[in-house]
Amino acid sequence: MALSIGIVGLPNVGKSTTFNALTKAQNAEAANYPFCTIEPNKAIVPVPDSRLQELAKIVNPQKIQHSTIEFVDIAGLVRGASKGEGLGNQFLANIKEADMILHIVRCFEDGNITHVENRIDPIADIEIIELELLFSDISSLQKRIEKLQKDSKAKKGGSAELDIANELMKHLETNKPVRSFAKLENEHFKALNKDLRFLTNKPIIYGANVDESGLESDNKFVESVRKFAETNGAIAIKLCAKIEEELVGLEDAERAEFLQSMGVKESGLEQIIRECFAHLGLISYFTAGVKEVRAWTIRRGDSAPRAASVIHKDFEKGFIRAECISFSDFIKYGGESKAKEAGAMRVEGKDYIVQDGDIMHFRFNV
């Protein structure tokens, strides 16, 4: 399931450093000057899930495979990006392809790291980026309105899609994002959004990037970002990109000890990955055998045949039934055979809605 998170923010806020840590590879150049990232870097990131390790203790597989999400490191936007400033047009197009936005915001002071606006004000930084995304949406919508107007004149009649487009334009011109438009469920709006992929309608998470001293307790910058996110129906997660990068390559026990020494229980990036996964409406089901224990990504609410199709598209077409054990029962009884003996294995049909953590085995006709 090709779902991607676009990492955005002003230059020098820690985006590329965050990307390095997210992907556990130093493949995004992090330098102290704007536009060091020119082409978007993409990487597939495993979704942390301790249930896989619990299953592996029982099954003892040859390998473990996590669910994954694609992260895209998009070069720093600047004021005027929607009008082509910096490398704006190219990067706005890259964001349009993302399913969700991770907005990294600088929440620390450091005179050795320049700020493109020559000040530290995370809310002002957020507003610069979001205005550029808004202006880009206005530009895209204006072009669509002009086309709809021509089509409407040719047909000598009104257009419901044109009406909703004009309503949306009035909304955007008040500097409000698409996501707060009152008619998001309107079929004509949905058609517009499917074609134009409005940037300000994408779900967003704010990554409040702090220095080492800001990890143990929230500083004033983090507090302001958390308040802004809450007011706008989003969430903010604190991280220290520099520390996250240092965690790369450490064993689990070393990581835990390191994080504890910094006064935190869990990596900020692990929280971000899980939140991105959840915000996209995704869940995992598992297959568990001696060759591999694997998490498969589906959308919450998917039926058993649809879930089977992520393994192979022919599984959906030839679906007969699914043999299913809940994660808790699989652990409780110590594996498939004992769960089956205890009556904990269920046989489900085409209408079954797969639950997060189900251990599945599909029967199908070729």
C-alpha cells in the first residue's frame, strides 16, 4: 500500500536530520544553508510494533517484517514559494503527492544555526508554510474555476461543481484551509479534491524539534506549538532530531538506556511513525509462520477479501474463507495449533471486517 508522508518546514529546522534518523541511514544531506536538499529523498520506514516480537517468540521465524510507510524529505520552503520563490513550485508539487504532512518546526535557540527569517518563532514559521500551501491551493482552484466557467458557457447552463468551487474559493480567500470548509462531504467537493489534491486538506502532524535540554520538559516554543496544534485539530510531538540521529544503530537495550538518561521513555520519531500510521486510518494484520512473521497494512474497515488482496490480488478474486485468530488468543494459547484446539480459531467469510492484530490465513481458488 503506497502511502507517503511529506516532511516539510522552513530551511534549517531539522528536516533532513529528522529524515536521516527516520530512515536509519545518512542519505539526506544535512547542511547549515538553505536548499541543501534539492531532489526529494524517499525511504520506506518500518512501523514500530512490539506485537511482532511477541509472535516471533512463539513461532521462531526466519525473519520479521513490519508494516511500512514511505517518508519523503522535501526541501525547505520559504516565503513566496507558491509564487516560485526558492524552489517552491517543484516542492509544492512533491507535497501534493503525499497523503499526509509532517511539519517539522524549530523549537530551540542556537546562534550557530541560521534561521531563514532571522528569528525563532515556531508559530510564525508554521503560518509561513501554511500560507504558502493555501496560496498554492488557491492557484490550483482558480485554474479549475476558469475551466468550469468555459464548460458552463458551452453547455448554456449552471454547474454544481462550479458552484462548490466558487464557495470554496471564498473560504480560502479568508485564509482558512480547505480542511475547515463546511462542505467536505459534498460529492462535487470530493471530485475537486480527488483531482486537485488540496494541500491544506491533508492531515498534518507537527514535529516540535528541540535541543537536548528541551527533551525532559516542554520549553515555551513547544508549549506554543502544542496549543496551536490542539486549536487546529492536529497533534504535536516533541523530538530532538540530533539525538534521534545518534540513536541510529544502537541495540534496543542501549536505546532504552540512552532515552532513559535523557528523561524520556520513547523515541519521538517512533511516536510520529505510529501517529502517521493511525492518522491515515491504517491497521495491521499478521501472518505467522516459520519462514516469516509479517505485518500487512490495510485500511481500518477493510473486509477479509480486501485484506487478502494486499498479499496477492488473486486472493481477493478467488477468496473462499479466512481462518482467523485474535492476537490476544494467539499469545494466550501459545500459537496456532493450541489456539485451534481451544476453539479460538474462527472461520470468517467475505463480509468479515478484519481487526487490528488478527492473525490470518486465507483459503482461495486460483
